[in-house]
Amino acid sequence: AKNKNVISVTSTVSQEGKSFTLMSLAASLSLLEKKVIILDLDMRKPKVHRYFDDDNLELGISHYLLLKADAKQIIKKSNFPNLDYITSGILPPNPMELIQGGRLEELIVDLKQHYDYILIDNPPIGIIADAISVMTISDINLYVIRADYSKISFLETAIKARDKHELKNLYFVFYGTKKVGGNYYGNYSQGYYTEDYNLPWWKKWFSNT
């Protein structure tokens, strides 16, 4: 949507398909020739870099928030058309305070001058409270609910967060719904702190470009 270009993705707990949803959205938008950048704000358990076969976290969003790097230094070019990313960087002792410090908003204003969409990978809201701060400044917040996994109470958590923080731009994404024949979309089934990666699907998105 016009002027709705900052999109954050979160969930209640791990294993609900949050990052899978974000990466799929990034791939789709970039294939539509939109310039996209991904920000990994899940600093306690970063995973965006793994989708790009990038194990270097020596420079990322945490360094920018700590005033140790500028925007140009932390932006990385992917091997895919129209798609850049910023890794989490090192884990700071106070990620929530850094996110709330105002410098993140400055970065987003800067990125808006160069990208059509800014996609933010937030930590699960039921585990880490950092996500709420980002959700208040995002144009669109996607809240992932996984079929046959998420509990009814997870929806209640999301609704309470929406009402408490007056989030008027919260949308639910139902992940893992069944196809005809009983097979599931997606393969996101690992834990928040023990996650393994099986990512061939990601590169297949671009096999015809």
C-alpha cells in the first residue's frame, strides 16, 4: 500500500513461522522489482544472516544503535536482485534501551529514501518485549499464528498488546494451513534457541531471475 512501507513481523513464541513469513514476503516483493531491505532486530537470536549464508555479525544494527557505525557501513548487498539486508550485529547488554533510544527511527527515515519496503524481523513478543517498541513505529505489523501449534491464549496475547499499546495496524498471518491432501505449507519447525536451518526454498525463489 502507498506510504505503508515499514513492515514488522512478530509472533507470540518460537516455532510459529515468523522469520519464514518475513523472508517469503521479502522474496515476493523483490521479485516484483521493489527495492527491499531486511532489518534483523531479533538480536538475542538472530537468524536473517543465515538465509544469506552470511556468518559475519561483526557489523550490524547493534553497532549503528551504539553509535559505532553509520547506515552505509551496516547495509549488506545480497546475491538476489533488489534485496539488501542488515544483520543484528553483536548482542548488546541492553537491546530494548537501544531500540527505544530514537536512533532506530533515524535509520528508518534514511532507508525510506532508498527502498520501497523496509521489513523488520522482530523477536517473539511473548518471549522478548523489544518487539513492542518497533511495532509502535511500523506502518504494518504482521502477527504470525501457526496452525495446529499456536494456542488460543496466543491470540489473547496479541489482542492485549494491540489494545494496551493502541496498535491500529496489526494483522494476523495464519501460517502452516493445510493444502488439499493434508500437506502443510512451509517447514518452519525448530525452536527459538535450538534452530537448525534447511533453506533451499529461499534460493529457489530466484532460480528464474
